[in-house]
Amino acid sequence: MAEQFDVIVIGAGPGGYEGAIRAAQLGFKVACIDDASRPDGKPAPGGTCTNVGCIPSKALLQSSENFEQIGHAFAEHGIGVERATMDVGRMLARKAKIVAQSNDGILYLFKKNKITFFHGVGSFVGKTGDAWRVAVAGKNPAELQATHVIVATGSKPRPLPNVAIDNVRVLDNEGALAIPAAPKRLGVVGAGVIGLEMGSVWRRLGAEVTILEALPSLLPAVDTTIAREAQKLFARQGLAIHTGVTIGAIDVGADAVTMNYTDAAGQAIAVSVDQLVVAIGRVPFTAGLGGDTVGLARDERGFITVDGACRTNLPNVWAVGDVVRGPMLAHKASEEGVAVAERIAGQAPHVDFNTIPWVIYTSPEIAWVGRTEQQLKADGVDFRAGQFPFTANGRARAMGDTRGLVKVLADRATDAILGVHVIGPLASELISEGVVAMEFGAASEDIARITHAHPTLSEAVREAALAVDGRTLNL
Ligand code: FAD
Ligand code: NAI
């Protein structure tokens, strides 16, 4: 006899687990199914983000940045350290502990919200009347029924043709987060978000990092002023980034991987590295879901087809997060999960793609919301731009990190903020002000007139807003 629910959520990543919690808050009887396991076989809810994405990458970025600071920044504060050492095993154990705490935290939230969690693979079986039937395959098989199903099965790494990931020599994100000792030479294919974040971690720990990127320029989605600044700073750190390359054969040997490629000038080059990270994007994951059994439509790239409200082609079947169109970001996934739960309850939520912030957790961090200068030009929008460098910000000077700048873009006629772009210390936190401002339809003058505490990094945001009207105070 199938267990009856109002809502079944398949996948407990940020999209699935937060959607499940919201549905439970709204009074529904909710089941959530996830197949991820910890090394000891216990469930590992939290998805890519918690297990092999956002959280572990930020743990390693923090550890490696601390190490880098000791070597390169402490001396000017008067702190002398004879010889700092790095115990990579301990760093990875710390990361694993943080991941496990997060898994446990989600299991606690399920219990608190009376969500029934099933550890296994969830797949559509069919329909009985208005109810969808979903089977759970795992240690404890089950059959469930519910009127509504939310699919939140996420994504997986896009492979490079003819290159098998073994997570020993050739690594995806999972392997890149678990290298047992800093390699001497690390290769990375793809100078996207993962390539830059993971390349940064292992460079700080001593690896010579070579990043190969197919596109002619670095970070094309980032505002050109910020991307230029980033390229300069990354080169200074010693990240060797080659753009405009064509990847040829990747030869995997017992001790090394040789990357054959043609550079932007057409010259054939071979570089041998100890390990290679492949980070060329991610693709939607629907294997095992049984979507075809019930006729769940997917587009030509494999994404589950949804409308603006995350409705699929099937009645009362919804899909959210990385498995559908839009940015592959944890906060986008969770916003969609929450919004779907509210729609099921008859509410009218809205996820505004124009105000979804992006952050790249390099050092310095890069963060933005809204449109870039090049997008505004392409869209024919008449705008004004204001910029402010962290060199002129007192808090940044006191912290000892004056790299980068803030840039605010505003409509010339209405002064409405169209984009906020930051490269610099704690850009990930500073960007929230831009998100709130844009969400409330603020003008650059609004930010310019708001009192910002002194001395704070956020004063650089205010100064950039003042610069839109040509009236910075501290430059
Ligand atoms: P996922 O998190 O992928 O979760 C899907 C879950 O469903 C998984 O647990 C999977 O095992 C399970 N599942 C799949 N099929 C089934 C099935 N049939 N039955 C049962 N369970 C199933 N985003 C950010 O916003 N900030 C960051 O800093 C960031 N860092 C990242 C770093 C890395 C290295 C990577 C790879 C990604 C990062 N991301 C980051 C992206 C972020 O992880 C994803 O956007 C987010 O996890 C998507 O959430 P989701 O709920 O759609 O899917
Ligand atoms: P990405 O899309 O950010 O970058 C992939 C890069 O690889 C691109 O620059 C692309 O031009 C390049 N590329 C593609 N094919 C290539 C080829 N054959 N040869 C050389 N270069 C090639 O994808 P990435 O880094 O794999 O990350 C996947 C997604 O995960 C991100 O887009 C993002 O949505 C999410 N993510 C988010 C993070 C964050 O928010 N801080 C951190 C890490 C991942």
C-alpha cells in the first residue's frame, strides 16, 4: 500500500530541501527523497551544494586563504611566523566535518518540520487518479503517492569528450575538493567559476596552476572593468590562464596528465601536470528519475522544460534548480523551491532573475547583480557609471586589502540602479546592498544618501553611487 502525501520532493539539494520545508510550513504532508550517501552509508542531504559544491569549496578557500595570509600578508602587521606548514589531511577532515554538520542540520530540519525523508532513488511509476506514484529504490524500498511532485534532481559535471574522470588523475569538482596533497603542477580546463575557485585553492597551497580556457577572454559574463581587474590580479598571484585555446588530446599516464592544446596564436603546445581538473560547465541530471515513463518533457540540452512558474508539461509536477533553465546557483534553486511550495498553496510568489546575485569566491572576491556595462550598451540603454577603488577606503586600508573597486550603473534619465559590480574584499557580503536596492527599485542617489557606518567597506558602495553623479567625497 503506497504511503500518501500531499507533496513529494525528489532531490534534497537547496532547491528540494528548502522547497520541502516551505511546503511543510504551509501545512502540507511532505516526503523528500534523496539518494546521496556519506562515506559510511548514512544519508547526505544537501545536494551538490552541501556535499561537493558551495560549502566544501568555501571551506577549502578559507583554509587556503588563511595559509596564504600567513605567508604573504602577516609580516606587514608585524606578525612574524618562522615557517607555516599546511596539513592537507587535516584541512580535508575539517571540510568533511563541516559537510557532515550540514547534512545533519538538514536531517534535523526535516524532523522539526515533520517531513518524511526517504534515502534512495526516487522515480516516477505512473498515476492513480490525480495522484502521482513515485517509487523509492534503496535499502528501504517504498512506494509513495501525492498530488504534487517537485523535481529537484540538480546537475552533474559536463564531461570533456574522450576524457574519463577517475578522480585520481583527472578530476571533476568532487575530486578537486579532495586532492590528498597539494600537487606540484595542476592543470584546469575551463576558466569558469569552478576553475578559478579550485585553481586558487591549490595555487595557495603551492601548486603551479595552468588554466586553459576556450573563450577569447576571461569571465565574459562579468562587467569588463571588473574582468580586466580580475585578470590583472590573478596573473599577479601566479595563476597562468591561457584564453582562446583549443583542447586537443588529453593523455593520461601513470604519473602525469599531458594536456595538448593549440594556443590563441595557433601554436601547438603540450603541458604535463600531476592532476587535471575538468570544469567546463554542468548539465542537468535526470537519470533514474523515470521521467520518460510518465512523459516528462525535456529540452534538447536535457533540462526539464518549465514555464516561468516552474510548471512542467505534466499537471502538478514542478521542477526547480539546476535541472531547469536559468543560472545554476544554490540561492536560485532554493528561491524556486520555496516559490513552488507557495504556488501549490495558492499564493503568488515571484522569483526575479534580474536581481539574482552572482559571487565568485576568489581573492579578491567578485560579485555582481543586474546588468553589466557591455549588456547595457548592447541593449541601447543610456546610463551613467560611477566607480570607487578600495585604495581610497579607510577600512580596506586598515584591513590591508585595498585591491579592487565598486562600480554602480544607473539609468541616465531615471537614475534607477541597473547593475552593481564589485571586485574586492568581502564583495560577497557587499553585493546584498545592491540586491536590496534593485529589488526596491532604488536610484543611485538613494544609496548615496543613506548613512553608511564608518569605517566600513560598504562606504565604497556609497562612494561609487556618489560617483554616478560625479560627486565622490573621498577621491
Ligand atoms: P543539487 O544540489 O544538485 O541536488 C540534487 C540532489 O538530488 C542531489 O543530492 C542528488 O543526489 C539528488 N538526486 C538526483 N536524482 C535523484 C533521484 N532520482 N532520486 C533521489 N535523489 C536524486 N552555487 C552557489 O550559489 N554558490 C556557490 O558558492 C557555489 N559553489 C559551487 C561549487 C562547486 C564546486 C559546484 C560544483 C557548484 C557550486 N554551486 C554554487 C552551484 C550549486 O551547488 C548548485 O546550483 C545547487 O546545488 C543546485 O541545487 P539543486 O537543488 O538544484 O540540485
Ligand atoms: P562555468 O560555466 O562557470 O565555466 C566553464 C568554463 O569552461 C567557461 O569559461 C567555458 O568557456 C569553458 N569551456 C567550456 N568548454 C571548454 C573546452 N572544451 N575547453 C576549454 N574551455 C572550455 O562552469 P563551471 O566552472 O564548471 O561551474 C559550473 C557551474 O556551477 C557554474 O556555472 C555555476 O553556475 C556553478 N558554480 C557556482 C559557484 C559560485 O556561485 N561561486 C562556484 C562554482 C560553481
